[in-house]
Amino acid sequence: MIVLTRRERAIPPHHTIAGRREGVGLSGQLIISLLSPAIGFLFFVAFFLLWLNQRKLNYSLSAALGFLLSASGFVVQDILPPWPADLQRIVANLLFLSGVCALAIAPLQRRQIALPVRTLSALVALTMVSLFWYLVIQPDLISRIAIVSVGLAIPAFITVIKLLTVSNHRYSDRLVLGALCFTLALFILRPATGFVVPGSFGNYTASEQSVYWGLVHFTYVLMTVTLAIAFFVAIAFDLTDELHHQATTDALSGLLNRRGFETKAALALQDCQQNGRPVALMIADLDHFKGINDTHGHAAGDDVIRALARHIRSLSGDTAICGRLGGEEFGIVLPDREETAALATAGAIRRSFDTHGVTISPPPTVSIGLVVSASPATLSTLLSVADKALYDAKHRGRNQVCVVRQDGAHPPDSL
């Protein structure tokens, strides 16, 4: 996306695109020059409208900004009437650089990776200073092409490196990464082609018809279409994931709802049993929860539910599957936990439960029923056994952990 100076091109006003438009109407060169910004503006509108409807997709706004800025660069360079001195070239290249930086930032925002704002800002500033030098102080077309090409490639390179440091197991992640690698390759191959092929940069009187400037338009179209497709697919996957999350998550507690819990718990149970590993399941239930709602109101009851959910999540471990089964009842699956370890986790949940600032008198307590699977069993079977253990804990006075083994036997451990 390098721009030739008016001095280097030596094209009289009536030979510019604006002049030809007045004299001979739409020409092939004008159509080509309009195609790049038209595609850029089209994608800007599409991604901006997506952001307006889905404000959580902040990377959609960055992508829209990138398409807008880069398309505006072509408008400034190819379509607007000539500006004084070399201001037109400076503004056009600044728009190109800023647009590429915005497009490079979008994938990082999507993956919630720290944005290299200072690095990119310094890169743009350094590139523009160098460009100004070889544009005004010491005019040199080849140096400008090299400088701007490097300036365009570095943001894509930084983003690719940062994305490679995180997991890219999802199809949409790999697609976006591939699109960025393709963009980086275009930024490298385009000037390389110009340097290798004789006469690619044209001459001082016919530069608009040069091979290199045609390559600029062609590669821009390839880049924008590739990135746009990758971003569209990523947005579709992200929205699908969000819908699935909403369908399987309990809004009050933030844990899995019963549907989500049963789906993930069944998979974890199957995996443990197929590989001969133990798995524990517990049901935790708030004691006298109806009394809390009746005495302190449903808002206080909701606060207690949220507090217990945070408490369970913090103590159960990263591999645990936690869900709200309904009302004040919670389910926890603990893969790879023997009875002793599972009992210790259940005891910690019961003993250290704190409502985290919710003033309830008397303080709420938790009863827990626990079962450890030592042989193949279905999730419904283990839930039934854990529910029996919970009933025993309630029957024995509440605020305790009761264990019932898979065969229905009661071990002596109770907390």
C-alpha cells in the first residue's frame, strides 16, 4: 500500500483519476481503483452493524475500524483531487498503517490477549517519520516501499506470534490464525515480487499502471476478503458458544444448570470409569433455606445462593464439575478423587461456608451427601445414592457430610 509522489509520477491533472472521470467517464483504471475501497467500506458496514447488535463482540468494532481506515486510504490516494505538497501521500499511508493495526488487534481482543498498543503506536510513528524522510527530505521510492511494507507486516507478525502462545484447538481459532498468516505472507511477497520482477514499480510517467500498484489493489482485496470470512466464521462460532453457555448456565449462581451439569457430569463419569479412575459425586443443600426466604426475603436468599456457588467453585478444584440442580441444591462431580480426598473437600465446603457479607441470623449451614464410584454406574444411579446420603445428613441434624457408598453401605466417616 505504498503511494507514489506526484513528483515521481509527473502525471498532469487531466491524467489523474479525477481528471479522467471528468473527461472520459468511468475507465478501467477508475473501476479498479474503486473496487478496493468499495470492498473495504462494505465490510466496515457489515462488522459495524454486527457490533451495534452484539456489543460484547468488541473485536468486531476493531475489525470495522480497520476496514474503514484502510478503505479510506485508497479514497484519499486514488479518488480525491490532488492535495497540496505531499500531504495526500502521508495521510493515505497513515490510514493504511492504522487500518492494518486495527485489523491485527481484533483477533487479540477476541482471545482476550493483552493488546500491544504502545508497540503498535511506536511502530506507526517510526514508520511515518521514516516515510516522511524518504518522501520529502530525500525522495526515494524504493526505500519508501521497503519501509511501509515492513511497517504493514510487523502488526500481523506480532498478532500471529501472540496467538501461537495460546491454545488454538477450536476451528474458528485456527481459521483466524491461518487468515493472519496469509495476510502476513501477502505483505512479504508483494514487495518481494516488486523487487524481483523488472519494471514492477513502473516509471515516473506511468506509475499508476505499474505492476506494483496493481498488486497493492489485488492483495488488499485478497486480504480483506480472507480476514472478513475468518472473522465472520469466528463471530458465528462465538455467538453459538454464547447461546450454548446461556442454555447450560444458571443465571443466578453462575454455575451450570441441571441440563449443563448432567451433560458434563455424564461425560466425566464415563471417562473416569473407562480409564479405571475414581470419581466422586456430592449433593450440597442449604439448610432451612425456606426460612431464610421467609424471614429475610428472596433477595437475601438469592445472595446466599450466589455465596454458596462461589464457595463451592473455589474449593472444588479446577477439574470439578459444579452445577445448581434446582432451588438450594447443588451438584459437584470430582474426577480422580478417592473417598478420603472427596470427604475432605466436602468437609471443607461445609465447615468454611461464609455468606461473604450477607447478614443472616442464624448463619446458614450446608448439608452434603457424598458417594464415590468404585465400579461402573450411571449418573442417575450415583445421583440417587448421593441424594440418599443427603437425606441421611438432614435426618441426623443437618450441617454435616454423610457418605453412602455405591453399594448402599454407610462408612463410619461423617463430618
